[in-house]
Amino acid sequence: MLQYIAKRLLFMAPLLVGITIICFAVMHLAPGSPTDLQTQMNPRASAEAQERLRAMYDLDKPLYHQYWIWVKKLAVLDLGQSFSTDHRPVADKILERLPITILLNVLSLILILAIAIPIGVLSAVHQNSLFDKLTSVLVFVGFATPTFWLALLLMILFGVQLGWLPISGIRSLNYEYLPAVAAFWDLIKHLILPVMLSAFGGLAGLSRYMRSNMLEVIRQDYITTARAKGLSERAVIYKHALRNALLPVITILGLSIPGLIGGSVIFETIFAIPGMGQLFYMSVMARDYPVVMGILFIGAVLTLLGNLVADVSYAVADPRIRVS
């Protein structure tokens, strides 16, 4: 197992280099330049001033030279400085927003697992029942409903008309002056809508995956043998069938790790949550290349680690596919 993990880690290095090259090239192919926002809206900015800005940001150099400069900084764990007016280190801007994004996505992932797995198991065990048909309809509705549209409707209902939940930010303006219990409740109220909507799309897909795999497993011969031995239906389903049915779910969970960043762009932008998703969106619009590359690099690392975690979890869950 350790040899297998070591080989996978070595293979990740050239793959990561290829991903960063593609991201770097595609990012520079996008129209616009980081200097446009600082010069085009300023009538006093001359062509010489724009060229000086390009030279300061190394944008006057060939693309391969710019990439080499970025790689040399990355080798010493330096993601560079932002092109925005604050010129802050990229690592600092990412680290201050990372906890919020992780909190949102971990909560939504827990909610997805707590609801989707029981729904999938019950739908498979009671196939073609009223519960199965009802959940199938709800799942297809969940697939077809645009999440951003549903978010706007819920914001209007619970935030504007009923006034039950806040619709922006992660804390109220008077958060620092609230007692501990009131501050905690204020945070919970701000998280309810983003977490529920973030879990909505994943809930529909994961429950269907769980149902289809559970149906396949309970038709296997060893399940029939377990029932013939006189085991209770609960033991057959939850002790013997569920473990093998969870294998595809393990893959999905491993591949969902990069979603801790990428999947938050829509929700953090709609709800004005100061997380990684909002930072990525603002950086793309501002052509802030160092911040964009820093976030994309972290996403690429998480994607590769997610694949590795999924493979190792497969081997742990199913002894038949363990690597000696």
C-alpha cells in the first residue's frame, strides 16, 4: 500500500505541472489586462504609465518567462503579490478567506451525507414504493432547478418578505457586541440558506447514486446467502450490503474535495460571503493573475489529492481491490 501511494505521489508532480501550464495559458488568453482597470478609467494615465505598470507586473515579458517566474516563486511556497491596489501577498488573501469556505462546504457535505445515504438505501430496499416514487420526483426536480434561481427565491421569501433569515454576509453588523449565545445564533442564521442551497444539488445526485448501487448490491448472490442463513433484514442491508454500496460514494466524496473552492463561487457571490469563491470571482473580473493562479493551483492539488484519497479509501473499504 505504501509503495502504491508513493508511486501515485510521484505521478502527481508532472500532472500538476501540466495543469498549471494549461491554466496559466488559458488565463492569459482571456481579453483584458490587469493594467486596464488602473489606466483606462483614469484620464491622466498615459501610455507610458501603462507600460511601466506592465513592466512592474512582468507582463511585458514572454508568456513562458512569466510562467517561469511564477514557478520559481512557487518553489519557495511564495504565491506572489496581488495586482490589486493593496498589493497584499496572495497567500495572506487566501488564508484569511479559506476557513469560511471550508466551514460552508463541510457543513453542506455533512448535510448531504446525512440525508442522501438514508434516502438512497430506503429507496432501493422499498423499490417502486410510494416513497421511492416520491423521492425520484423530488430528485429530478432538484436536478432541473437552477440553484442560483432557487437562491434568489428563498432570499425573497425568508429574507425580504418574512424577515426570518439574513440574506448577505456571514455576520451581522453588531456581531462583536452580541453575547456569546446570541453571536452563535447569528452565525447559524447566516449559514442556513447558503448551506442548504449548497447541499441541494449534491443531495439529488448522491441519493440516486446510492439507490442504484444499493439495488445492484442487494441482488448479489452473497446477499441471498445471508438471508438464507437466517440473518435479519436489518443486518443484511446495513451490515453486508451497505458497505459495498458505499464504494461509488467514496469516489464522489474524494472528487468533491476540490469543490471546497470551486463550488463556492456561486453561493458566496450571491450571498456576499467573504470566502474563497468570492475572492476567485473578484480576481477573475479584475484579471488579478497571481490570485487566480494561486486559487487554481490549490484547486489542482486538492483534485489530485481527492483522487488519491478515493483510491486508498476503495482499498480500505473493499479487500478485493487492495494493493499488496
